Amino acid sequence: MINSLKNDGGCVVDLSAKVAKLSADITCSMIFGKKYMDEDLDKRGFKGILQEAVHLAATPNLGDFFPFLGVIDLQGITRKLKELSKVFDGFLEKIIDEHEQSRDQKQSKDLVDTMLDIMHSGETEFQFDRTNIKAILIDMLVAAIDTSATSVVWTVTELLRHPHVMKKLQKELEEVVGLERMVKESDLEKLNYLDMVVKEGMRLHSVVPVTQREAMEDCVVDGYHIRKGSRIMINHYAIQRDPNVWPEPEKFLPERFVGSSIDIRGRDFELLPFSSGRRSCPAIPLGITVVRLMLAQLVHCFDLELPKGMQPCDLDVDEHFGIVTCKENHLMVVPKYRLNQ
Ligand code: HEM
């Protein structure tokens, strides 16, 4: 991404698209052991088709509320989802076949190889076949790509709207990393202001705005009686902007975390970008590292400017509601390379 942005230097670039591509590449390399081209999945491309699936899954389906309408599929949601599921199925079958063919010659294993080893061992106490492998892979793809990319895009948007925060972050990066090289993963633990910026970005823009739970038994929470089997919606967006907890909640103020022990790993209930409990995001350390590293690299390598004639206050923060709430309009910037190497 850095090289591609360097080549685009001085031109207006669609940063949302670049970050989404990087996130898809990182995720595919991690899960499948290699990057896949957009067209390997479908002519709509990786990002396009994943977004369509996530959007459809978040669309209220009349058939869920009035079962007799489910048969008619008035909104066409079931038909479209079935069509998408065929595309994903074909893609994942191809990947599993490729891994099956090269299993014996491989030195290092990726996630698919590991799951195939488990499947072939026959030692699991539960059913584990190709269908389970495909379900896990799709879960990982959907859960990893959009969340990480969206977090980065929202935080860069806020940095562009608050140039003094951007400057302060760049200064920290200059002091810790210098201008002679790029950021390394090992630098991250020394970047305290970056940590606050990421937390504040995730607080203000809850990438997953709502999660759900089902009560396993009758219980009382904060005086409210909840019956067994009730579906509970947890509104992370509202919690993270609650004025009773967060002073000036609508403002982007990374400094609010100075001297604060509030963390984003599910322990502090006022800030739950990865949710909490047994069903919280299983990839919290990975998600945090990927977001911090992508953000640090972008801000360290480039002065990101707004397209000509645009002021920080003109930059919109319109949201596109979905399972993952991304920016409604793509973030366009002019990157100017700033390292000496
Ligand atoms: C900034 C990045 C990320 C954020 C904000 C995020 C957030 C979340 C949230 C809120 C949930 C729902 C948990 C619940 O219902 O309580 C979730 C689930 C999940 N996440 Fe993440 N996530 C991120 C990155 C990742 C990455 C990189 C991966 C995998 C490589 C991943 C894998 C998963 C999986 C597999 C689930 C489903 C867990 C289940 O079904 O119980 N996430 N994530």
C-alpha cells in the first residue's frame, strides 16, 4: 500500500479502497497463506461482494417477522443471499482443493492446512468436515476484512478533521521511529499517543454498533427482569457516546485517555469495540495490532492532505449503517511521502 500511495504522490487517492485492499490482502495471507486477486472471487471483487453480503445480512427481512411472507421473499433477500453463498462456496471449494493438493509438500502451514489436518485426523469428538471448514473461513473473512479497514478509515478521517492531533501523532512517530525508516511492529508498544488515538477512533466510531445475546436463564440486570430466551441488543454506539460516562462525547479527544486505565479489550464496559465475554471478538490482539500498524504506517510515511479547496471542517462523517458501520462516502486524500529513505 505504501509503495502504491508513493507512486500516486500528489494525486487524489481513494484511501478507503486502498485500505480495504490491504486489509483483504493481510487477511487472505493469514488465512489462506496467499493473496487472492479480486477477480478470483467474482467480477464484483472481494470488497464489493463481502460488502453486499454484510449489507444483506443486516437488512431487516419481513419474512423473519411475518413467517408466511418468508416463502414469497418479497424483498428478494433470500434469493440474493443464496446467489452470493454459491459464489463464496465455489471460491472456498477451490481454495480447499488447492490446499489438499499441496498438503504433503508444504513446510509451513496456514489456517486451512491446520483445519484439513484436524479433519483428516478423524480424532475430533464432533463432526468436522469441509462444510465446517468453509463456515469458519467465511466467518473469518467477513469478521476480519471490513472491521479492521473501517476502523483505520474512521480514525484517519478524524485525524484529518483535527490537524493538531495528526501533527502530535506524527511528532510521536518521528521521536520514536525517526524519518529514516518505516514503523515496525516492535515500535508499537512505545507509541502511547497512537494508542490513545486508536482508542478514541474506536470509541467515537463503533465499527460494530450493535451486538446481540440470548438470555440462557431468567435474570435481573440493573433492576430489569429478563426472561429466559429473550434476545438482548447491546447498543455499543450509544454506550460509547453516553454523556453520563464520556464528557463531550461527540468530540474526538484522544487526550481523554491520559492517565486513564480504560482499555478496549472487553474489561471496561463503557468502551467495547470488540464486545465482551465469551462471544467477544476472538482476534482482539490481532485486530488492535493490525489497526495500529496500518494507521502508524500511513501517518508516518505520508502527509495526508485533503483534495484541493477542501477544509477539515468540510470532511463528512456520514455513516453507512450495517453490521459494520463504515463511512458513507469514500475518504479521498492527497498523500505526500515524508520519509528520507
Ligand atoms: C478492528 C478490528 C475488529 C473489530 C472492531 C472487531 C469487532 C468484533 C465484534 C464486536 C464482534 C462481535 C462479538 C460479539 O457478538 O460479542 C466480533 C466477532 C468476531 N471477530 Fe472481530 N473484530 C475485529 C477484527 C477481527 C479480526 C482481524 C478477525 C480475524 C482474523 C476477527 C474475527 C472475529 C470472529 C471470528 C468473530 C465471531 C466470533 C463468534 O462468532 O463468536 N475480528 N469482532
